Amino acid sequence: MRLAVWLSLVVTATATSPHVLAQSVDDDLRVYAVNVVKTPPLEKQFTGYGIYLGNGKVITAAHVVGHWPAVTRPRVLIGGQDLPAQVLKIGSLETVDLALLSIDQSQLPASLQLRRNPLCKTFPPVRAKMVVVYPNRTVATQIFSPQFIAPQYRASHSSLIKEEQSSGSGVFIAEQQCLLGIISQKVRKYIFRREYGRLLASANGYAGYFVPASAIAEFIPPEVRF
């Protein structure tokens, strides 16, 4: 009898709750989150976000790096290191809001040197649970339908989460531990209703538009490995 009670206590003590498991996954994803720092001439230093892909490569939003990276001299804060970054490729807010950076992988802790961050292969349905990852926190959110933004933006801003988040941060499918996208900008949400035959819209906060993994895969040059 005493042995059965003791075994029961051991099982109870070692069981891991879903909350603890979820927190562990979130902590694992935070390893990939970085700060991207730029210093424009005659302006204050600006700190944004990015995601480490592996093999010394970082992906962020183009407007986080700025139009003139040779002047703003972007740096990446990762793994306790402050490293200069080379801009391998940069888009724009008007085309594809992405920038691919390279840092010296040999300066990273051993635990990061071996890390690789896969891109998601499929896009989840509306209301699917996502995690937005920052260096110091994670934010739970959901995929949001473009039917609740202005019609003229539905085609170009179809990858959305429910709330706005900071530029350059990463949207992850936590269960698959893959990168679904990079936050680009906020988009006004609306509540639509019909009154007397007319369609009326009321502003209802902001959704967060992110550049999806499929666009990231197309943006990264084929010779770049991560």
C-alpha cells in the first residue's frame, strides 16, 4: 500500500502540465529573436526586431534596417553579443518588406551556432493559434481573416494576425516550431454591417500584417543557406 502511494506521488510530481510545456516551447523560440539596431545620421538610435535563421543569417523587415544601411550601419544583438551586420538583400515597404542580414557566426555562443530555424511549408486557417516572438517575451495570437480589413488591401495584405505587433518580430507556429512570417505593419480592422441597404464600416483597432514564409523563401537568394 505504501509503495503504491509513493509511486502515485512520484508520477504526480513528474507530470508536466500543458502550460509548462507551452512555456518551454515559447522559451525555445525566443532563442531565435534578435534586436536590430540602426543609427541614422543626426537622429537617435533605433532598435527594432528580427529573427535568426541560422548559419549567421538574420531576417527582418526592410524598414527596420532603413533605406540607407551603409549610413545607418545596422547591428544585431543576439546571444549577448553586439555584432555588425552586412545587408545581403533588402526590399521595401512598397514591394516586399524584408531585409536579409549576415553576421559573423563564429562570434555566437555554441548553442546558437548549430541552430537552424525552418520556414513553415503551409499556411494555417483563420483563428489558428500563433506565437509572436521577441527577445524578452512571446505573445499569443491568432490568424485573422482579411475579410475584416478594407477591401483594397485584402489581396496584398492577406497574411494577418489579430493584433498589431512590432516590426521585424517573428510569427511562429509553436507546435511545429517553424517561422510563418515577419511582422511588417499594422492594418486597420473594421466591423461591417448593413443599414437600409448600405454597407457601413466602423473602425475596430488594428490587425498585424506579416510577410509570409512563402514570400521569405522567394526573397532569400538560392545560394544563401541557413
